[in-house]
Amino acid sequence: MKELRCLVFSDQEVVSAIIDRRRRRREPNLDGTVAGIAYKAEDGLDAVLHLATERGDTESVVVPEEEVTAALIAYCMNRRIPLPADADKFLYLVNDNLTLMITLNFNRAPRLVSDAEGRHGRGRRILHPTAH
């Protein structure tokens, strides 16, 4: 048996997640103001940020699928939206909205984790963002 969860993000949420992740990783700021976002589904599902620069022209920045996925997972974690660590996570474009599909496989053996004192148990899960 499997469980499928879908989290649908607005364009504003996707842009916010990407910018926040770049800021937290101390990556260079974007050169301009985000004027729009589009999605490119060629080799994966990349986000394309359209920037209005101070010079008055426009530039495009391609954000790879892995970075977008990591940004959305961090966005959810920062808002205390629970995401199972051992679930598969994939991006899809559904009705022009970026959607994070989370699939839990209940046929897998339970994953045991250790707590801080080295005891094993099922009750405590350690969440690690994955870029699946």
C-alpha cells in the first residue's frame, strides 16, 4: 500500500522558497527584481526566474530541479509542514502550478533510528531533507 500527498505551490511561494534558500546558503543575490517565473520541462523540471534589472533590461536565471526541490522542502520545514523523511519526493507541474508529490510506501520495513542516548525506537524520526 502507498500513500500519495500533493503539495501545490503558488508562483510566489516557489520564488520565496528559492530566494530564501539562496540567502541561507549565502549564495550571491539575484541581479534584479523577480518579474515572473516559468517552468521548463526538458531534462527535469527547472524553474526559470525572469528578472528586471536596474539597467532596465531583463535576464533569465535557470534554477535546476534539484535546487527547486530542496528549496521547497526547506520552505515546508520552516513552516512546520510535516514531510516524512523516508518518502519519495518528486516535482510535477499540475495545471501550471508546481506540485511536490510525496509517496510513502507502507510495504517497506520500518526504519529504526537512534535517539541522542543511542536507544533505538520507532517513536522518534529524524527529518533530513532529500532531493528525490
